[in-house]
Amino acid sequence: MKKILLFVKSFNDFDQALPFIDYIVSNTDDKILVWSFDKDLSGCRDHKRYLKNNLNVSLEYLDEKNTSVVKKLLLRYLLISVYVAKKSKKNKYFIPLTIIMSHMWPILMVMTNKVIARVLSKIDIDIILMDTGSETTMNGRGIVNYANLNNTPVVCYSHGYSPYTNIDHNAKDRNEYTLFQKIILKFAKPKRKRIYADRYITSPNQKKYFFSMPTTSGGFEVTELDRVIEIGIPRFTYEWVKKYKKTIKLNSKFEYGDSSKLNVVMFMTPPKYNVSSVELYKLFEFLDSLGHINFVFKPHTRYVLDSINKDNLTGMDASDINSVLLSEWADVAIFFGSSVSYQLILDKVPLIYPKYVTSNDIFLEDMDVCIPVHNQEDIDKILSLDKARVLKLLNSEKKDTFIRDILYGGVDNHLFMKKYYNSILGI
């Protein structure tokens, strides 16, 4: 019997972790603890209910494990740091403060390591799980440091999946500093050595399109790619989605608009991912003018409406509607690059990829499971079709290949989940 400690910090990673938490509880005699870095798990009410009522696992909070004043001050500093980091991208006057805080990092890291060690030393654990990227945060580094000292494996799972094939898919997020300011930042901000988990479990294509791209993976080095294990995506399988709808969403449905009209949902991506705000607003205006569709939009769960003027958006804001329910409702979806596209593919929803709105390339286009469009007229032609003809736009054979090879890793669900579990254990 293994004792596993799993960390979550947001809806995305909780949503991805739930299927293998369910598998561990239902199919093994292992004991799993689920802790959250943050009490503010927005949108996770149903996940917490399922965890407690169906799996008999209590969600606990890292902050409550240590009530020291030091920890409280650290958390307060982290909140200030996040605020300053965001401001520094828009206001260059924050650069000096950013530099000062950056130099305080080693001191805070020592303090964090002590706090984390004190908390984790009180429990007996064999494996630690957290989402990819958490290992580079302050708390994550503290956990990895403790785990390394105590020979406890740390395994990271993906909280999302990158569909992009171009290296600079978030080039618009680069700070527009002058050359002088860039030089100051380069020499004034100490470069930290990237820290690694023992294993990274993800889906096929991600070693190439995520971990090999430094700007996406947080500087993951090519020499460390052997840590990455490509298996599949437990969150996006027919078996889990069926259970999710029945036991987590309790067979609830999303209903909106005239049932005789075409249901269109847009899953948004922040402008920093090479999305043209001008073209995006034009697309909203165009979709709003179409009287034969029911149009709703869903902001990204992590970025919400970051760098987007909400006054320029029309249609129903479906921020509070679960993506699984939106996918079930939709006849057509418009997207710019998001792992929710995998859910839409499972639900046989044709995916429109507006290449004139975003300059990114995606492997979904290479695998022929989405419809690239190059102008507004192309979208108009598709949305003018009736529901039956829209459905025929799907290449069923390519869709099935994508689901088999990317989502299930080329095997059936039973073997897939067993392989995923064994990868967590390192066997």
C-alpha cells in the first residue's frame, strides 16, 4: 500500500487530477491525501463534493497545517509579489520594486523550506503529486526540496495541454521594455536554477510541443526530457466524461436560446497568446449580428478576461457554466487553442479555428480534427449550414484516430489507466 499526497491549487489541475484520484480510490488499496495550496478553489464546488461524498477523501489546506506568523507573512508577501509582477508588465516604474523583491527570493525560500519541512515531516508519505509548473513556485520548490532530502518521488501531472506547434505562441506577452531596461533587468535579477520533479506524466505530443518549448514550459531543459512520460489524458476519455456528467454534474444540462437555431460557443484565449484583440472584437460583433444562431462565450478558466475589454463583447457570458455542459450543448465551437478542444472532439462538435484572429499554429489542424478558417466569410458559410450538414464537416476517421492516439495513448481505457497509475508509482 502506497501513501500518496496530491496537491491542487486551481480548477484546472483539480479537474485533471480527479479521474486518477477516483482510479486510485476505486481500484487500489493505496491511501491518498488531497491538499490545496490555496483556499480559493473557484469553480470547484462539485469537485469537492464528489471527493468527500463519493470517494470519502477530505480536502485539506496547506495553510491550515501551519499557523505560524512566519507562514502568514510569507503568504502575504506572495500576494504582493503576484500583484507587482502583473503591474510590472504594464508599468515600467515597477521595475525597481520587482528587482528588490527578486533579490529577497533566497531569504524567503529558506524560510519556506523550513515551514514546508515542518508540515510534511508530520505525515508519512511515499509519493507526492502536483501539477506541472507547481514545482517552480515557492511552495512547490519547498516541497521538492523536502522530497529530495527524504528520497520521496515527486510526480507532476499536466493541468492542461498545449496544442501549439510554433515556438513563440505567447510572443504578445513579452514586456515592451527599452534595450536599457532589458539590460538592467538581465543583470539585476538573479537567474534561478530550474527545479525538476522526478517524473512528468502527460499526453503524446507534449514532449515536443510543450516541454521542448522554453517559453511555455518555464525553461524546461532538453537534457531533462527523459523525465517526461507520454501516456494520455484521463480527464478526456469517454469513460470519465460519462461518470463526470452523471456523478459530478448530476446529469445537469445547459439550456439557452431558441432550440431551432444553431448553438455556437466560443472558448476564449487571452490576447497574449497571439490573439488579435481588434479581430476578436470584430468577430464578436459579427456573431452578434447573426439571427440564426444562439451565441455564448466562455472566458479561459485561469485568465478570465485578462487584457480584454468586456464592453466590446456581445452574446451570453458563460463564465459560470461548466465547459462539459457547454460542449454538450454546442453544435459548433470556435476556439483559439485550449485543451477544452479535446472535450469538444469527444462530443463530436465541429471546431472552427480562426487563423486570421490568431497567428498560432496547432497540431489539431495537422491532424485534421479542426476547421481552419482564414476570414469572416469562411465562418459565415459554416454557420449558415443546418445542424446535420455542420456535423458532416467532421472527419470521423481522423477524430477517432486523434482520440485513440492522443487521449488514450493507443490502448483501451483499462490498460491506459493502469499504465497511468504505474507511471505515478514509477513501475
